[in-house]
Amino acid sequence: MSNSENIGKLMHLELTKIESTEPCSDSEFIIAGAAEAILQAGDRNWIPIIVKEIGDYQYQVVSNNFVYAVAQQAKLERVWCIVIDPKPSNVEQAKILAREAIPTVNLSTASKDTIITVLKYLVEEYNWKNVKPVEAAQKIVDSNRKQWSDFIPLTKLQCGLTKARLDCITKVFSISPPPPPPEKVSVKRASRDEIFDRLNYLSTNKIGGFENIDAEKTADAIFNASKGKWKSLTAIPKLAPGLDTAKMKIFKTLFTL
């Protein structure tokens, strides 16, 4: 069992009680040189390994895998470690601070300035010549990105972010799947809130141009209309002129008579 009393402590742990699931990619020369530096410093690793407890006196490396590999090379009996709370967010933070993981940004919700910052990083990191971060970010912000379920729509914005670059893009961006649509309701029987919720869903997620529709006023107009003799939804555009033929097709995915 994990001992919560050890969380946050600097501990001198037996190397044999620590395991790592991630190999160190540094060269043998670098690892050997670092091992010699540790031995010259009295067998002490001044940068601790970050570990989590996985059982009684059993630990797993969370970050600073390089230090762990160097300690093995130096054949140390004990190494200095800091034990952290094993929550995924803490583990991710430790990896990011050790530069063993790259921070990610949610492309579905990120601000324009944040997207520009990330794109500038990609341009500099991979020497992309034909990507202009400010222009590309504007196209992303103007798109219906909240409805994206993958990055393919990004490659169709004609801003240099092509399919060939998706491997790099997915290292720094994530996407939140769009929320599921509400169930269909009858405009004759639906409450005002039920009508508004569905119109607001279409507007908030920029579906079919509904972001240009006033959801509040349209919901009021539909709810307050005398609908008893309606035999179809053809009266709806007369109540809300912005609901043209294309938008009515979308409207009918959430509303019935």
C-alpha cells in the first residue's frame, strides 16, 4: 500500500526498490559521464528522482529518468528521491517540469493568443516556412472548431497546417469531442427552456450558421406562437426570418412538430 505520509518528502531510497517503465534515450557517453560526476560528488545525486509509491517500499519513476539511469550506471545503493502524490495531473506536471513531456493546449477552447504562442513554437521547433502563426490562429478561431472530433478540419483551413504535419500538431494540441446534441422535442409541446436549450446548443457550437441567430428571441417567438393548427414547421421561418432553408434542415435535427 502507498504511504501518504511520505508524499512531498525527500527520501534516500534503495535503488533496487525503484523501477522505471520508460527507457532513457541519452547516449552511453552522457550517462557514463554523469555517473562519474555523481561518484565524484560523494555518491549523491543532487537532482532527485521523482517517484510515486506503488506498494510497500516499492516505487516507480515518474520523472527524471535520466538521473535514474545514471544512478544505475554508477551502481549506487541508494538515491535521493522525492515522493509525489500519484494523481495523473501531478505525474503530468512532474514530466512537464522535467521537460520529459510537452504541455498540450485544447484547440477546441484555446484563445487566439494561446494558439499563436503554440504555433510560434511549432514554427521554430520544426522550421516551418509557410505557416504564419497570427493568420493561422485567426482562421482557427473563425472556424467551428468546437465541433471538430479530430484534426482533419484543421488541415483544410489553407494555413500551412497540412496532414503531413499532424504528428507534430498532435504533440501540442488536443481536441475536446463536441458535446452530444440534445434529444429532439416537439415545438408544440416543448417548454420555452427546452426550445432555448436546443437553439443555444446550435448557436454555441456554431452549427449551420446558428451562431448568427439570437437564441433568446427565437425561443420566445416559437414558444409564444399559436401552434395549435400547425401541420408542419413551415411557419418557423416567418417567426424568425434568419432561419433560411439551410438552417431549417439543421433545425429539424432537434425539433419535430
